[in-house]
Amino acid sequence: MVLCDFKDQVLFEKGVFLGLGSNNWAEYNAIIEGLTAAKDYTRNRVDVYSDSRLVVSQLNGVYKVRNIRLKELYTRVKGLEKLFHSVVYNHVYRGHPMIMRADMLVNRVLDEYLTMG
């Protein structure tokens, strides 16, 4: 998860080993981490960027959340939204610089986990 200001300056970044789960489950967890961190920096508008079209579409109300594990995370995200004036969800492709940075953080955490285990 990478948290930036409106000038794309990194304010906070974090990679966490979550265990086994789908990519969409991981995306929801990253959004929860991001919104939790963002509340320490702003209560105004927050823009969330994700390479998961499904998660963005669910959070924007285009698709329903059918998976029970994702529904629980969806509910947590919607609760966190109340801390801000607005939260806007945007789909971006994997080549987006901040997505690539977040992937690098995750890969570093996974490498550390695999070398320890």
C-alpha cells in the first residue's frame, strides 16, 4: 500500500504478508490499510487507485459483492469511508507507477517470508 499526497509525494508505504487469499481479498485489505493510514493525514477527499477492476466496481456500486469474505471487507471499507469528506475509487492498470511500487513492497515481503520459512 502506498499513500501519496496530491502531488504524488509518498507519505507512507507498507507491505504486509497477509497469508493465503485471492488477489481481490488482498486489494480490499490494502484499501483498508490505506484508508486507515490516510485518516492521519486528511479527512477531505481521498482518491484510491487499484488495478482490480472488480474491487473498484464493487466499491463504486457497479457490481454486487457476492463472496462472503469480500463482503466483510467491503463493509469495513464502507465504514472507513465515513471518516472522509469523500472517497473516490479509480481503476488503473498494473503499469501505473504507484501500483508498481506497491507490487515491489509486496514482493519484498513475500521474499522475506519465503527465505525465513
